[in-house]
Amino acid sequence: MPATKIRAIIFDIGRVLIRVDVGRAMKELGSGLPLSPAELWSAIERDPRWQDWQEGRISARDWHLQLTRRLGVTLTFDQFTHAWNQVLDPTPIHDNQLFETLSKRHRLALLSNTDPIHVAHMESAYDFFRYFPKPARIYSNAHGASKPNPVLYAAALKACKTKAGDAVYIDDIPAYVEAARSLGMSGIHYQSQESLRAELAALGVDLG
């Protein structure tokens, strides 16, 4: 039996709740550029303002301008926004029944390194967001910090009104799971829907 009762379940988004296809986005974003999708994505991640973009210190329009100037992106801002969101698969990974069941007995939260373009798209395009109260949607760009910074985990716990020992954090990146564990939370390294259910059940979470 688990030593403590899990009161809050905190999810990462990318590759945990929404599939990510970087290649599809980069193919559209890099139209006309002499770079492969992989090369373009690598260049974007190495951009000197990438962390500012992820942590909310640069606007969406200025980020578009940054990539236009630095990499030669030729898309208009609206075209750029559309291309940027192509990274997010339109079909979510989990059926809403999972969140319906979990929300009856647990406080649910999101904790994600993301940007304002993706946030606006996700919140309008995926109906599972209704199971996550807005104060419990913790985004790096809104908090000025990225995982594994403890500030984000603390914000999620505060939003859930839960102490670390009563929360579990789920992420596809092991280092971010370990960061949660170092703060006293339970952690699950997400690998599949089946393994997630098994690990939640092992923590005493009732999946119906």
C-alpha cells in the first residue's frame, strides 16, 4: 500500500498528453530555406533568445521577427503561427474518460515548458483542458522559469493546494521527473498509456 494518499496529479503536456511532430512543423516553417527540418529545429533551439521565448521575456511577434532576421524565415506572422502549431498533433493521446475519472477524486494540474503561441492554440483546440482549472495550468512562459526550476513545481503545488508528498508528477523527460522527486513528490516517467495506468494504480490512484 502507498505510504501517502495522492491528492494532486500534475501532468506535463508534450508527449504525455499531446503527441509532438517537430518535423511537420519545421517542414512548413522552413519552406524555401536551405535547411532540413532537423537542422532548422536545431538552429531554433540554439537561438540565443530561445530561453527568453520559453520563459516569457519575448513576445510572439518579436520571436517571429527574431527567426525572420536570424534564419531567413519568410512567413508572415499568421503563417508562422500556423506553422509553429503544426508541431502539436490534433488528436490527444488520452481519452477524456481518464481525466473525468481522475478529476472526481484528485486535483489536476498541468506543468509545461511552452510558449504563448502554443498555449493559445492548445487551450482552444483540446477539450481535455476543461479538467484542469486555469490557476492550475502552470506554463514556463507565464512564470519566467523553465523546468527543472523548482519555482514551477512549487507553483503547481500551490495551485493544487497540496504538499509535495501528496502529489505525483508525470513527464516524458526523466530529468524533470527526478526534479519533482527531489522536492518530495512522487514521479512517473511517462512511456505509454498502459504503463501510466499501472504506475498510477501502484500509487493507490483509483482509475475506476
